[in-house]
Amino acid sequence: MTSTPSSSSPAGGATRRPRAAGPGAAPAAETPGTPSPRWPRFGPGPGRWRLPWPSSLAVLVIQQVGSGFAAHNQRDTAVELDPTARLLLALGPLLLLLRRRFPRTAVFGTSAVTLGYLAVGYPYGPVLLSVVVAGFGALVAGYRYATWGALGMLLVGRLLAAHAFYRWLPPGEDGPGAWGTDLFMTVWMVALCTAGELARVRRAERARREREEAEAAQRRADEERLRIARELHDVLAHSISVINVQAGVGLALLDSDPEQARTALGTIKSASKEALGEVRQVLATLRTPGEAPRAPAPGLDRLGELTEQAAGAGLQVTTGTEGRPVPLAPGMDLAAFRVVQEALTNVVRHSGSRTARVRVRYGGDELELCVDDDGPATGSNGSGPTGGGNGLVGMRERIAAFGGTVEAGPRADGGFRVRATLPLRSGEQQAPLQ
């Protein structure tokens, strides 16, 4: 029995292409919630824009009522308000409804309507309020040239109507317009442009600050993710290397020397338990932003534990300290500990030597860490199952955060050396915890 293919939802993985509508066919219905590409939608929701009707209504009321009072005071010098004047006084506020979506249309439209109102000779009043609101909005939105052009058109038209064509414009017996009125119009236009420019600059500055704050927050989040990834790498690489070596020893001696195999299994249990504890400590910092760690971060005072773990992996480590130890900030102490830990991990994984030397030297202005082994390299280049390739990179990132350096490379006698230096500032390091 054959079933007819049908269109399915995106969850089903199949979609049907819409067929081209033929002549006379009804247009396809729009997807609910999708804004029309041809006409703007009003009201709340994605793809919609809100009409600024409250402010436009306020301007309409002010212009209608204020012009009525102005007409009462200018009965002898202005044309009486008629339905045409009322319509012009209403057109300006209606055009203000478009000022957010179409700022240029709003500013040119209100200027043209106001120019027509003034040219006819209707009484002066708050008719310029529409131009002020539209021009300010266009300037803040960045349409400076359009606003200047609309205001210039209004000013030039007003000058021509008041001083050149007044003989042919109502009322017929009046003379040229007063220059004081023209000067007032010029002054408020300059003030409007100045205020709009200042608002636009402040808006741009605020947007720039918000963008920079968002970028800084993203950068801090990236740095925190990098710190956590580096911490987990350092914790797991050392412990898993010990577990890997001991697991090999246990498998090799399982039949011939069960007691030694049992010792290797005990080392695996101890190393895995410590690794789990440190992983929990790292992940605990993610539970609540700003929550303090529940256990102190490891530092150079735990070098003895590192040597014991290395001994469990078959590596004999000797440590030495030169100079007078000074207290280190927690972040620097942790970085120094992780450098030694990663260096010993690399000896276990990549060196044929079963001995290593750790030297900690406190100088007057720097802390020096040096980890040596006698080699030779076992040929592992980090591409095997235990190689991640991020150990030396993590060392350099940690030490660089405190202004230090890391040098790692083969010695002339065939061994390998890792040397890290950290600057000491009177024992008070202000770098953040890494």
C-alpha cells in the first residue's frame, strides 16, 4: 500500500516548497507571527513598531487649543481660523506618528504643512511644535542633512512669503512681515539643531559604552572559561598520567607479582580520589557567581604531595629550595604549583628518565622554578592517547598573567628543562587568581 507524501513540520525534517501561484490565484497566507515584508505591523511583538500616539496626541491638543487663543489675540492682523487651518494644525501631529519609522518623511512633512499654514497668514501660535518634535527626533536618529534641509526650506519659504509674495497672499491689505519674527524663527532653529546634535552625541556615547561593557563581559566570560579549562587540564593530566602508568604496571604484574599489582591498584585509587576532589573544587566555583572556594587552592607548600604521586608512577623526584621563602598571593602560588605539576607530568609521559629534580629559588625580586630530567625522550609527541598538546601553552598562559616567563626545551646533555620565573613585588602580587 502506497502512502501519499505530505508536508511535515521542521521536526520531521521535511519541508514542502510552495508552488508558484497562477494567474488569478489567491495570494498565499502569511505565517502567523511573521511580519509582512511590504507593510509595517503595529503594536507589540517581534518585527513590529509602536506608534508614538500619546506624544502626537498631546501636540495635536496643544496646537489646536493654543492656536485658538492666538487667533483671539490676533483678530486684526491674521486670517481667522477656518476648517482649512484646523486641518493643517491636525496634519502636523498626524505626521508625527511616522517619526520613528520614517524620520525624514515626518520632518519634511511637518515643515511643509507649517509653511503652508504660515504662508496663508493664519495666526501665529504653537504651530511650530510639530516641526520641533519631528526635527529633534530626526536629528537624534542621525538624519542631520534631512533635518537641516527641511528647516532651511521652512525658513526660506517663510522669508519669501513674508517679504516677497505678501502682496498676493492673504490677508490682502497687510504689509511685509516683521523681521523680529524671522529672527526668532532662525534662533529656535539653531537651538533645535544644537539640542538635537547634543542628544545624538550622548545617545551614541551611551551606545558605545554599552557595547564596550558587553564586549568586556564577553571577554571576562571567555577568560573564565579558559581558566577553568586550563585548571581541569592541569588537574586531570597529572592524575591520569599516574593512573595510566600504574595501570600498565598492574596489568604486567597481575600474574607474576600480585602483591606489586595490588600496590599499583592502591596508587590508582589514591590518584583518582585526589583528582575527583580537585575537579569538584574547580566545578564548585561555577555554582554561584562570586561564591568563594570551599577549599584552599594548592600551592608550593604541597610539593611533597606531588613527589609522592610521582613516586607512585615510578618517578623519583628530589626537591630543593634556595633563598628565604616569601608569602605568595594565592593566584601566583597556584600558578607556580601547576607549573611544577605539569612539568612532572610531562616527565612521566614523555621522558625515559625515572628521575627528576625540582628547584625553587627565591631571589630578591623574582621566583624561579626549575624542573630537570635526564631524558631521553620516549618519542611521544602529544599525538598519542595521553597527549593533549596544551601543557606548555597552559604554563605560559598562567605565568604570563603575572608578568613572568617560561622556557622549556632540551638540554645539551640530552635531558629536558622547564624554567619559569615570576616577578616578586615585595611579596604582594595583585594579579587575579588564575
